Amino acid sequence: MNTFTKTITTIALTLSTIGMANAANQVVAADDSVTSKLCVVAAQGSRVELHNAIKESGLSKKYIAQNVNCNDQSILEFVQTHSDSPEKINNVLTNGRYNTNVNITDLASN
């Protein structure tokens, strides 16, 4: 009986820890503005929901990528920080032009 109790306690603690970890990554809008909604949807990581939110906002992807700020960051930086799939979402916002790769060219060797 003692082993059973320990097992149940361990499972309960594990599941509650997982729940707290998931809750920590949630982004909540501070108001009902269009840009706040776009920030939240972009951070959630669903391309379909982001596409629908962009259509509802009436703003272009280019305008959103260049002008929308979330918590004093550009929306691209905000997504990079808070989303589980930032490359996917930022590619939606920039029409596939978002690139985090850095190329280094040695100019002295030329």
C-alpha cells in the first residue's frame, strides 16, 4: 500500500508541474485592440489562426511586420521570444523572407 501511495503522489506532482509549465507560456492581451490580438495569436503559433486574425484586422502582413509592437518589441522579436514555433510564424508575417541564419564572409581572403 505504501508503494501505491508513493506512485500516486509522484504522478500527481508530475502532472501538476506540467500544467504549471504550460500555463507559464500563455500570452494574454492587455486590451481589446487589434494589435494586441495579433500579438497573442502570433505568439500562440497557429498559422491558420494568424491568417484569420490578419484578415479580420484589415492590415497587410508587411505593415504588421514593420509597424506592430508587442511589449515594446517588434512583433517578429516578440514571436521569437514567446512562441514555440517562431520561424514558422515569422515566415508567415514576412512571406518567407524571415531568416535567422548569419553568413560570415572573410573579406581579407579575397
